[in-house]
Amino acid sequence: MSTPKTFYSCLDVASIKEVPQPIQHLANGKMAEQMGGHIIFYLTEDIYTRATHEMVIARLKRSSNIDGVVFFRLTQFASGERVQSEVMRRLVAEGYELHFARERVSIRTPEQAEEALRKLYVYGWTEKRGRMRLPA
């Protein structure tokens, strides 16, 4: 029998009014189960670190044997007027799985990351009427 995967859970501070933290906890936990694992630590970015994912990155640096992060929404990588493509690419390149509970999207490869980034750009363009930029 294989060892269950371990994940951090990153709640979405921007959607707490729409989806309270207890519901986000349940959704992220269910997504982790569906990916063959469980959540071992919960965290959330604050309004000052949403665009950089500093808290997630710092926590991953201090840990070992973590398979990835379950985020509540894919749009957690589209804060302000910019898609955080370099953060997503970096996490995937370092071998972390990224899962998104609301959209039921999983990213394990650079190709899957690029597809998700294209979706975020389209979302941002339509939602923000073209103001969101996708960096190279």
C-alpha cells in the first residue's frame, strides 16, 4: 500500500465573504482526499501577500515530504491586475502538485500549468475588461 500524499491547504482570503473558511476547509480537504492524500497544515495569505504567495513559499521551504498545496480557487493566482505565472511555474518546477478545490483542477506538469495560466488570463481579461496582464 502506498503512503498517502500530504498537502498544505491555502484558503482564499478574497472569497471569505462568499465562502466562509469552514466551507473552504471542507472543500480543500475533500480535494486532498480525492488526490490520495490529506491536509496536514492550513494557511492563508493575507491581503499583503496574496500576489506573491510568500506565506505558502516560506512554509514549503521549511518543510519536507510535502506533495503539494490545495488552494480553494484558481483565481488565487490572479490577484490585482496580474497573473502570478512565475510563482505557479516555480512551484510546479520544484515538484509540487497544485490542486484547486472549487474548479476541480490539478496541476502536476509544466504543460498543465501553462493551460491553467491561459485560463486565468482569459478570466482576467473578461472579468477585468482586459486590464489583467500575463507576464512572459
